[in-house]
Amino acid sequence: MIAPAETPRLRRPLSTSAWLLVLTLALLGFGFVASRPSAPPDHGPPTGGAAAAQRAIEALTHPGGRPTALSLLPADFTQVTGVVPGSLAARDGTVRAVHVDGGCSTPWGDDNTKWDYSVPCKAHDLGYDLLRYADKIGQPLAPDVRASLDGRLSADMHNACRVNPMDSPRTCQVVASLYSAGLVVNSWHQRWGPPVGDPIGPMLAGVAVIGCLLVFRLRGWLSTRRARPPRAAAAPAPAPASGWVTLGVTSLVLLIFGESMIQLARWAGVDESWLWPLTWLAQLAPVFFFAGGRANAVGWQAVFEGGGGYRQYLAHRASWLLRPALIFVVVTLVVPLALELLGIPASTNATIVRVALHPLWLLAVYLLTVVAAPVMLALHRRAALTTTLVLLGFVVLAELGAGWFGSKIPHYAAAFGLALLAQQLAFGRVLAARRRWLVLGALAGLTGLVLLTTVGHLTPNLLGTPGAPPALAAPALPVLLLGAVQLSLLGLSARPLNRLTAQPVLAGVVRFALRAPMSLYLGFLAAVLLLVTVVYLPSPASAALAWLTGPRTLMALGLLAAPAVIVFWWFERHGDGSVPLHQTRPTGWLAHAATALGTGFATIGLFGFALTQFGGDTGHTMLGLPLDPIQNLIQLLLGVFLLHAVRTGLSAATSTWVVTALACGPPLLEVADGYTADTVTVLVHGLTALFAVAAAASTLLPARTVVENT
């Protein structure tokens, strides 16, 4: 009898194991960087007790035969910190002021090692107590003070290997180096500020939830990728992108490139009087929202004619939009790290991060226009002129109200109103208006813009204006007038522009930009970063070359170049960048709930990332929710996950709601551990978790009923 052939064992492809390893490392790195606290503010030279604490630390870092630091401690040191210091003799013959109950802290507890690092570690602990003291009285000490304490402990540990080698000096040196590396990493993680307790539990829970959401989302992507049929030998040439898509992509690319080049020119010392005309050319936000509005109308019409509804439209459009938005998680993570490695001044760092995140603001506002498009399209069909005039009045009043009330909220409202107004004009096919009306519109907009920047004393700079809404990077009123000029000129040059968009070269560039937006943007930022380093190069040519080819510079550029290569190779080299419209129609109350929750969480995550910029816990909130990079990423990924579930018909799956309930855990864990005490956080995430549990239970009821009736 012939034995049946054994079923071959399914082996996991090496590429799958590779991306799982990369994902794990990336998540750990993200959690470590995202949990950094905000940098302590500079209060100037210390005074009073803080000055005494700094003098005591200076004595700790220069030990001698007497514990001099004890006599230099602030008078209220023990009262403020609860620490009663003492003195101990070290093995090198010095006498140190110490925190008597201290020791060498490790992840597994205090470990002074067999070479006896105990006295230097206890002296180091007293120095950290002094840093905490200065922070508690409102005058945190400068970062170099903590660095001097860490340097002293590192030198003491290495010296202990010579004084007390215990027959293993080389092993001792290795251990001392590892302890020193841990010191540096921990201090860097806390931005060399006051030593604080890190919320390890909520951070690890957040990282685990992020990994769960990514695995669920990438699982479908991997299945689709492996099931893709082989390409035909002679594939037909792809059709060019629509004119509206080409216009939107081109305006966004020109805006990003123009703003970056203008900012580089500012750093290079170019006078502002030469740059403001360029900002009028590069400020293309109205054109972007105009083209996006027309694309929203076309997308809604396609879904409606196919028998779908609002949920299917929103899930499809938002999925297409949120996929490139995820790359800004990488941008907010690696750009500050790269700038820190390069030693770029803090003021320049803030500007670079603002410019790098400007497209994120545009995408976040555009997401709101996607949500509003069907309603605004219905209003356009019933009262086109009235709706347009109401939006125009809203933008003007909101911008004026920002000056009256001194609040940023009207600025944000004006930017959103301007995006809706541009979308509303796209619904009306304003570019097809008569030429004389387009000429009058261009002249009126230009005249108003000139009067506003001269008689009205508004800055003519329309990119990078301080205090302006981040989505526009300029005041809304002059951008509104500039948009009138731009749209009028587009209408006047519609025919040649249509011929231009049909050219194979431009069509190919647009298709590639749609196919690989994430890797292209990361590569562009790496190039900008290289140009920034050129501005700050040392004077001698030899020193400049050594700096450019140094390990810190190469590592900084690699932080952007490596993710660009990974994203393109594993994600963007497959397909054409489009998101297919699933024929599955979302039905039932769970689809309603998933659409609403997905849109809400994705919007909060987008704006939260744009506001927090990996600045740590700044105490700022958005709609009552604390701004925190880990929680913002969970919200963004949860929104993407739920909208994808609606788009693919999985909104009624039990796993969808189990994962949703788990995603609400980390914010609630932070509240339970006392790191945050926010009523809005408890309400939003607590109620969502309870609803998700109920939804998951409801998906099991039919199965249980069948079992009971059998």
C-alpha cells in the first residue's frame, strides 16, 4: 500500500519575517522616542536655592578629601526633597557626599557590581536629587549640569576597574561602558532635564496596541500582494490621471518645494524684500483645496451612481487620504532626531519641523472637506450663491474675530472655511465662467491683495507667517484674495493647461507621485536636510568636508533615506497608488458606528500629530484630549483600521471591535496610573471601549442563538 504523500510544510517567506522584525524594532524605537518629555524651559541663570544646588553639584563632580557638597546644599533641600544626605569614603581615597539609600539603578534593580560602584552611584543619586530640587522650586538647571554628573559617574566606574579590578579588569571596563551607555541613553531620553519617572506601563501598552493595529492592517496588504497575478508581457499604457488629480498633485508639490526653498533662502541671509513675491507664487493652498473639492465631487458621484452611500464614499476617500498621511509619523519621529544629531540651532529646528509638517495640516483640513463634501454638494445644488456667500462671510468674520478675541481658534476656523469655499467654487465649475468675469476676478483679487498688504499693513509674506493658521502658513484674508487671482488665471489658461496635463512626461510624473508619495517626500526631506547642513557648515573647506562625511551627518541623513527605501521597496513599488473601490456595501448599525468612530479618531490623530510634533507632554490639549505622540498614533491607526473595515465589509466582524476595545486601553491605563487625570479622556475612550465590547458581543449573538435552537 502506497503511503499518502505528506503535505509540505508551509514555510514563512523570509520577507515576512524581515518586515516583522523591522516593525518590532521600529515600534520599540518609536515608543522610546515618543515618550520623551518636553524640554525644560530656559529660566536664565539660577538664583537662590537653585544656584546653591548648582554649586553643590559642581562640588560633587570635583571630589576631594572632604564632602564639600554637604556644606553647599540649599537650606531647604531636605524639606523639599525628603532626602537626608550623608558622606561615604570611596575606594579612590576621596570622601563623597551621597544619597545614603541610593545605588546603581538597573532594569533588574540596584546592582553595584562586584567591583563596587556603590559610592560613586550614591553620589550621583544625590546630584540627581539636587536636579529634582531645582525643578521643584521652578528653576530647572541647564542640560550640561546633568551631563557633568553622568560624566563624573562614568569616570568613577572606569576608575574602579583600576582601583578594584577583582581579577577581571577587562570585564569591569565592559560593564562600566555598558552602565555609562545606559546613563547617556536615559539622560538623552529625558532631554538632559530633571530626572523623572517614565510611564513605562502605558508606553509599552501603547506600543503593543500600535503593533496590533499595524499587523491587522498589514495582514490584508500582504495577502493582496501575494495574490496579485503576474504582470502581462505587454501591459497597456496606463491612462493619464484626471486633470483635477494632476492639478492637486502639482499644486501640493510646488507648495512644498517652494516653501522649503524660500525658507532655505532666509537661512542663507536673503533679504525678505526679495522673497515675499516668491511666497505669492508658491502659496497654492487654495488651488489644492479647489482641485481636491472637485475630486471629492467626482468620488461621491461615482459611489452614488454605483448604488453606494455616504459610508462607502467616506471609507473609500478617507482610506486613500490617510495612507500617505501615515508617513508623517516617520517625519515627526526622525526629523527632530536628525536635526539633533546635526547640532542645528533650536530655532532652526522648530522652523524645519513646521515646514516638514505643513502638508500634514493640509491633509488634515482636506479630510474635513472630504467629510463635508456630500452635504456641501447638496447645498450647492439647492442654493449655490447663498452657500458661497455664507462661506465667504464666515472666512472674513473668523479672521477678523481672531484679532478681536486674541484666540487661535478663529484662525483655524478661517482656514477650514477657506478650504470649504474653494471646494464650493469647484462644485460650480468656476473655471468655465466667461473670460471677462475671470479677468475681473483676477483684477479684483490682486487689487484687494495689494491694498491689504499696503494700506491694511498686513505682511506681504504669504508663507511662514508667525501666528498664522498652520494649514495655510499665512493669514486667511490675503490667501483668500490670492486664491481668487489664482483660480481666475487657471480659468483663463484652461485650454493650454489641459493640453499640458495630457503630455506623457507630466502624466508619468504625476502617476509616480501618486504611486510613491511617502518615499518621495522622505527623500525630499533628506535633500533639504543636506542643504540645511550646508548652511551651517564650518568655514574651512577641510573641516566642512569632514563634517559632511562624519558619522553623525551620515546617520542623520540615513534616518530619512533608509525609511524612504524601505517604504518604496515593500509598499509603493507595487500598484499605482490608487485604492480600489470595493463592491461590498457597508450595511447595518455597526457600519454606521465604525464610519463615525473611524473618521473621528483619524481626524483627532492627524491634528494631534500636527500639534504635538514629538514635543513630549507639554500639557496642551485638543478638544480636551491630551496631546501625546503615542496616543495620537493609536487614534490615527484606529481611525484607519475602522475605515478600512467599513470599506472591506468587515465592520460586523468580532475582531474589528475587539481590537477597537483594546486600542482604548492605553489612554485609560495612563489615567489609572495617575499620569493624566482628564475627564474627556475617560469619557471618549471609556465609552468607546464599552461600545466596542457591546458591539463585539452583538456579533456573537446570532451564532449562540443557532446553537441553542439546534
